[in-house]
Amino acid sequence: MNKLISGIQQIGIGVPNVYEDWKWYKENFGMDIRIFEDDTVAELMLPYTGGKPHKRHAALAMNISGGGGFEIWQYTSRTPQGPNFDVLLGDLGINIAKIKSPNVEKAYNDFKSRGLDVLGSLVDKHFFVKDPYGNIFQIVEESNWFKETGKLTGAIAGAIIGVTNIDNARKVYSDILGYDQMVYDREDIFNDFKVLPGGDKKFRRVLLKSSKPRKGAFSKLLGESTIELIQVFDREPNKIFKDRFWGDLGFIHLCYDISGMEVLKQDCESKGFPFTVDSSVKHNDDNSFDMGEAAGHFSYIEDPDGTLIEFVETHKVPIMKKFGWYLNMKKRDPKKSLPNWMLSALGLNKVKF
């Protein structure tokens, strides 16, 4: 089996309160589908949790309109920590999550009318908004959708990531993740960035997309995505998670739905980015790692600046939990998308709060 990267499965968001924060994401980004929820110990992330396992409460929420999900993640064995400095645009790590919209102007006017913390004005079919917990999202107009629902936003369509050297970072984002086509490469002081903390500096920004359509079981739902790498000049960037744990407050990782984990492992190693975490050390008799209501194989690599990229090869996923219907992904052709009716059935797993 060759490696297959189907799209962004989710972006991890460390939060102070899972249900309070999830309610905000449900009301404002339509993240009302519960794929799984797990309240156990994160025992395999020791390189990033101070060498000790910690208990956490995590849930994967999605928007059936399309896009990647949110893994909403809260420590329960310790108080999640924020940075001890002001995070500025261009700091190293995931700066901003991209959320897609079928009509950015309508979304902008709606967010403004409801008093959300919209940063600046609508510029070139996008705008920025901050959630109550300090996370910044870029709302971008997209025509790539799984299902028309009437919602003003879908879900994750990419990220803006701070790096020290864009050309070096592309060894991960282009050569491994498949964002091999450059949409633009610009260097300037950008008007749309000026509304963001630290955004008044000179930046190089490179927008990348995949030249080939993504394939795989969930590719229709996850959709296409872009990665925007940004490099700040005139100052030394901080690591956003400096002196903190994975899972602390903020964007903690970017996760991709994949097939062919062993081939991917060899590919990452050959390019100088070995797995730093691999769930195979704790697999069950079915060669899977149990993740609450789901199961699979997960791993992590770091980009050249330490930003965490997760890979998940799904083995079992709940389709209609109340009827006990779980899909065994091991028996399917990994290149073949699930039928629309089956993906639509995920929409029945709505949260009630």
C-alpha cells in the first residue's frame, strides 16, 4: 500500500473547558457533530507532556457542510497553561486556523451583528475573528463543499503557520504533506495582517495547495485545504508552545487523515522527520489504538520549528452510534471515498447542548 493523505482530519485546540468552548464553536462555526469523545489518560505523548501521562477530556467535532474538524482538548489532571508572553503573528507554530465559508461577506456581516470579536474589515474575500479564548481564525471563501446546509461557515480549510525559513519548512508541507503547488509568494508589510497582534512587521507569506485532488474514504467530507507559511522579519520569533505542554491552551497540532502508515513512516524518516510518537507500541489485539468510540493508528512528526503534525489511520469510526453502527475501515479500499449517504449519516450524531 502506498501512502495516502486524504486531507486535514482536524486541528487540535487546547481549551479550559471542553463543553463551554464546544458550545461556542457549535453556535458560531456549526461544529455540531460528535465523532468521538474520550475522557482517559494521554499516555503516549510523554515527549510533550513533561515525561508524565496526564488525564484529559477530548472530543472530535465536525461540521457536516465540509472541512476538517476540531479536536477540542482539555487537561483534567492539571490546569492548562497559556503562554507567558504575548503571542505575535509569525511566532513559531500554528498561528491561525482557516475556516471556509460559502459567502464570506454574509458571514462577516453576521459575525459583526452578533458582536463577535471580528478583527478589522473584510479584505480580498477573507477576514479574521478571535474566539473568547484568544484563538484567531481566518474565514475564507471556498466553493468546495460536501453538503449544502445553509450554514455561513464550514470547518477547517487549512492553517497559517509561523516558521523560521519557508523553503526549509516546505520539506514537510510540500514534500511530505503534498502541498506542492505555490499559489503565491509575497514579501511586504500587509494591510490585512496589520489588525493582528504583531502583524505590522514585514513578512514573507507563501500559500500552498495540492496540485492533485485528495483521495480517500473521508476526502469528500474533509475537502481541499491550503497551508500558508509565514516568516516574520525584523524580530526573533518565539515558539508558541515554549515551556508548555502539548494540550495546553491554543492550537496544539494539525492532524491528517491517512492510509499506509508504515509507508508514510519510511517516507518521513527518509526525509529527516522521523515519528516522535507512534501508537503502535500500545495497539490492541486488532492492531489498533482505542480512542473512545473510535480506533486507529496515530503518529506525530515535528516540522523544522517543532510544530506538531499528527497522522491518523482510522480503523473504526462510529457512523450511527445510537444504533450501534461502527464502520470497519480495514475492509475497505483506502483510495475509495465513502458514499455520500454514509458520510451524511455522520450528521445524525449531533450534540444537544
